[in-house]
Amino acid sequence: MYGVRERMLLRHRVEGEGRSQSAAAREVGVNRSTLQRWIRAGLLDTELDDIKSRYGPRPLVPTKLDPFKPLVEARIAEFPLLTAQRLLRECRAAGYTGSSTRLCDYVRTLRPPPVVAPVVRFETPPGRQAQVDFAHCRLPWGTRYGLVVVLGYSRLLWVRFYRRQDLRTLVYGLEACFTAWGGVPHELLFDQMKSILTRDDRLAGGGIRHNLECLRFARHYGFSVRVCRPYRAQTKGKVERPIRYLRESFLYGRTFLSDADLNAQGRALAGDGRQSARPWDDEGRPRGALRDRGAGRAPAPAEPALSLAAPATDATDTPGASPGHRAAGGRGRAAEPRDVRRARWGRVMKRPTPTSPSLRDRLRAQLADLKMPGALEALDVILQRCDGGPLSAGDALEQLLGAHITLRNTRRLQTAMRSARLPAIKTLADFDFSFQPSVKREQLESLHTLGFLERKENVVLLGPPGVGKTHLALLLAVATAESGRRVYFTTLADLLHSLEDAQAGGRLTPRLRTLVFPSLMVIDEIGYLPITKTGAMLFFQLLTRRYEHASTILTSNKGFEEWGEIFGDEIMAAALIDRLVHHCHIVNIRGNSYRLRQHAELARRLQQGHTPERRPRRQESATAD
């Protein structure tokens, strides 16, 4: 907008100096038409302050949304949390043809922005709590895990890099941290680590099942273990910030010669990184009154916790205190007496006097080092029976090893069941042979010995729905998985769907190679759903590859004579049946549905509906005529 200065210059150029209108407009930077309009209106002779502005708010233009604004206002008044997209659909149904942007802008004026709740900082007294977590760091020579421990009050930081993040590493690292700090906090806050807890049912109203070795380590040093709730990452925010600094600032742009150099630079992290709002001195300790070294914390035990037989090794294999370690009382002075610290900081937690490990502790350490969790869980019960007298040393050793073998087999079976995708667990004892007399017990018991797997033979289970075909296939699959062999269970529809997807993505050959590998493959529900010609060809390729290479169990509600209709090709069905029955055990089940055993009348009607009517004899028909 042009002001008083431009108009005065134009009047001076035109009236005072006698310039032409074009030259004056060009020198001042005003359009010639604008200058001519001002001259005709006499605006060059009028002060700018006396001119009333012609500009103001534009009149509202009717929009397509105006008829629907009462509807939007009423809906928001009744339901304040309705989204703009939901209101748009309702307005569209009422006849609104405008844009969604105009509706969203109008809804934004009606609904005030949400009030963000202020963040409440969680602070702890000096020496009360420390937060612990691992930082996953990728380096050119491999992955290293930074164990980060932060005191809650002063943000005193300790970090060390290790090759693993297991319980042994955690125990060794915390012992080194306690030695460097000269004391132990009252409690340590951990994340959902497997080395800390084995189960957390707090979301379902239950409790926590801690790792026994972790609890023994905590009892040795006298601190309590706290675990964050699931999906509550802000609970341990004091340790998350240094971990973020490790990834984004400490490792970025630095060069490390080796693991020793990595830990050497990590020791200087607290003095080099300013990620905390607390002031730090050159050795990584908080300055002045913020220092809580020794506040509410007693010195660490002189002997380390013998939780595991062999200590974990960090990247430098350097145990002990850090180079700048000082006494717990502060810099340049001796540690304060206990009564002085109690008067200054309050109660000081007592720590148990370290004693030599007992036989039970030594056995637990050795079993943990051998990675025998089953024996570790049964150790206390077996030792109690040994102390009572009825159990000898040999029997105790047998039961200890048996407990570990049982747990190992159970876990292996669970893993095999998950990988096999079995819909249920069925056994031979669960099958009711009295309800299905057509099933020969001797034949099923022979198949249950799994000799057909060694001979690469197939099993085909035929019969109407509900007679137990899937049950028999599952019990053979469970027995195969218990023997340590690989099993794969699927329905024909799911199998063909996966093969068609693999063919569309150019991965058919690797997919077929993968499906040939299991020792036993169970294909259920053949004949229930229609099959495309492409699916039939892919199924034929799969069974051709598995022929005389691995065993396959198939269940179908239709006989072999009807498979040509199932696959849509009599020739291909004949070739498929020829490969199946070459080395095959056929179990043909005739009977009623086990699921309808409590509805005998309904089962009888269904059976009659599936049974074709018999034609009368010619002689009988002639007699009737």
C-alpha cells in the first residue's frame, strides 16, 4: 500500500519539477494508471490521514455448507468427540455436495482444541532409586550392548559396553557400577527384561514372577527390584534419555579403534555429553548439592555375588572400579559416619553381611552356568527331600536330570507344535473306538509307531464329516512332533492359496522346496471346497515332489472315484491317486458323526439324506402292477 511519502514525492515531481506523469511514476515506483487516478480524484492534494480507507471485511459469501451448519452444530453439541469425517458422511447422506475442507474448517471453529495435561515429573529422594536398561548399538565390528545405569535424583550416569545382554552380563555390570559408585541404591527400576522376570500378569490383575537368580543377587546387595509396567515407557524416562544420547550423539560421528577404545570413551560419556539438565563435573559426577553419592546408600559388599559360575566380560575385560573412583562421602574428603549421614539424609538401609555361599547357592550357580533351568527349578524340592532322608544321592541326581530333560522335551514339543500349526492336540487315548467300530485299533496302533515315516509311506483317511478323520491325522502329527521330526498341518484351501500367491510372486520353486522338507505333511478337508484348475496343477506338483521323499496324510469326505470331479481333470486325478496309493495306508471310516452323538435322530435323518434309495426289483414291480 502506498503511503504519504510516495504521494508527496509524486506531487513534488509533477508540480514542483515539472516532470511528466510517466517519468514521475517510474522514478517513485508507482503504476502510471494509479498516478492518473489519484490526480483525477485530487488525492495528491489531500493528506493521507484524512482519507478514509476503502478496505474492510468482505461480506460473507453463501456456501454450500450453510444449510447444513445447524445439523453440524447439533451433532457436535450432543456428541463433542465426533470426527469431521463422520460428520462429512452424515452431511453427504443429507445432501451436502461441498468439499470436505470447508466442513473440517467449520468443525475446527466449533470444537475447541483439546487441553493437554501437564507432564508431572517423577522425582525420588537422593540415593533412593536407579534406573537400568540396555542400549542396542551397532558398530562396524559387530553389535554391542551398552548397560546404562542412572541415579534418579542426581542423574549420575554409569555406562559400560558388553557383547551380550543376558543375566550374567547384568550381574557383572551392576557389581562394577556399585563398586564405582561406592554404594547401592535402595531400589533398581528395570524394563521388561527376561533376565529380571519370567512372567508379568499385572495387566490381567495378577502379579510378577521374578527370575530367582535376580532375586538372589538383589538380596545379596540389599536392594529391591522394581519392574516397569507394560506399555509404560515414561516410567523409566531418566534412563531413556541417556540411551537416546548414546545412539544419536555419542556413537554418531565418532571413530572407535576397538572395544577397549569404545569403553574408554564411554567412561568419559557423563563428562562429555550434556544430555542431562543436571550439572556435571569433569569426572561425570554432579556438582555441589546435587551430589547424592552415599545418600541413603550403604557401601557395597566386599565380596561379589556368586550368582553365576563365570563372570561376564565386557568389551575390555577390565573388572573393578572406574579410574576416577572416590569414597562415598564426596570429592576430597573421607566418607561421612553413619550417624552423620542418617541425620543429613534420613534412614540408611542396612545391608546384610556377606557370607560364604552355601551348597545350595553353589549348585544353583553351576546349574545356571550349564543352562539347565529345569534342574534349577526342581533343586529346592529335591534338596529338601534329601535333607529329610528318604532320597539318596543317586536318586536325587536322577530326579534332577529328569526334571531338566522333561522341561527340555516340553519346550521342544511346544516349539514343534507352534511351527506345525496344529489346530488342536489329539492323542490316541482320546479317540473313542467304541463309537467308530469301523476303525481298526490294530491298524491305528501300528501307524502310531511311526514306521510309515521311515518307509516314506502315505496315509489317506476317507469318510463322511464328523467320523474322526482330522482327529486321527492330528494324533499321528502329534506323535511325529514328539519324536523330534518336523510336521506341517494345513487345509487344502490354505495350501492352494499359498501356492498361488507364491506363483504370482515368482516364488513357487522355493515354496515347493520348503513344503517338501517336513517329514510329515497333513492336508485336511479335501473335497469340501471347489478347486481351480491352477490350484489342481499346483497340488499335483507338490505331491509329485513329495512322492517317495516324505510322508503325507490326506483326509477327504469323498472316495477316490470322485476325485476327478474335485480336481476337474480325470487324467490328473488318476495320476495323483496312482502316486498316493503306491505306498499308502487307507483308513476308510464308516459311521455316524461324533459331534452329533447327542442328537441321534438328526444324525439318522442326515444319514438317510445321504443314502441313495434302492430301486425295487423287476419281479416285485411286475407283481405290484
